[in-house]
Amino acid sequence: MGCVSHPRYRGKPITEKPKPSKPSKTVSPSPKYRSSQIGYTSYYAHKFHGRPTASGEIYDMNGLSAAHRELPLGTIIRVTHLSNGKSVVVKVNDRGPFVEGRILDLSLGAAKKLDMVDEGVARVKIEIVKSVN
């Protein structure tokens, strides 16, 4: 009986062996995430520096990280500034951006590598370098 005042449910003993199921059709899974995206990015810095990100890591505004709404945390992506051709490789460790029309938020360190700090917003291409799934 254990520590409860009533007996636990015990199902009937299995007397038959389960029948093998028929193999299902093999279907190639469609990728959940596109391998590349084009859109606008911004960056975030001082207000969030030293605070925990969605992954639990502490946000370092001078590091190379990004916030994305859907990509799995830990995904490594290459971000290319479409106006000047500069690129940077960052790790997705946070969620966002929460501004309509943007697909990514970069750390200040990553924004500096793309030479987009003065602009504030830039059109970029995101490519998955290493997926965690």
C-alpha cells in the first residue's frame, strides 16, 4: 500500500504479446527552420548588460550573441550586413526582437563588427552555421 490510504491501481496482467505494427510510410521531414533569412536587425546594449538571457547566460553587450524569436537557443548563425558585406558569427542565446519588422537583435559587440552602430538598424542575411537539433 505504501504511503497512501488507498491501494494503487494495478492493471490486469498482460496475457498477450503486442502485435507488431505495420511500418509507416517514410516521409522526409521538412526543415522546421529555414537555413537562411533576410530581414532587419537592431542591437541591444546597456539596458540589458549583466542580466540573464533566455538561455540563462548573462548578457555581455560586448560579446557576440543574438536574440531570435524561433531559432533554438545555442544555434550558431552567420549574420551578413547586406549594404557593406561585413559578417559576424554569433550564438543565439536570447529571445526577441519584440519590434515588428525585425528578425534579429544583436549584441553591441556584434553590431560593431557589422559596422552598424551608427545606423541602429540594418538589413541582414542570417545563415545557420551550426544547429543544435
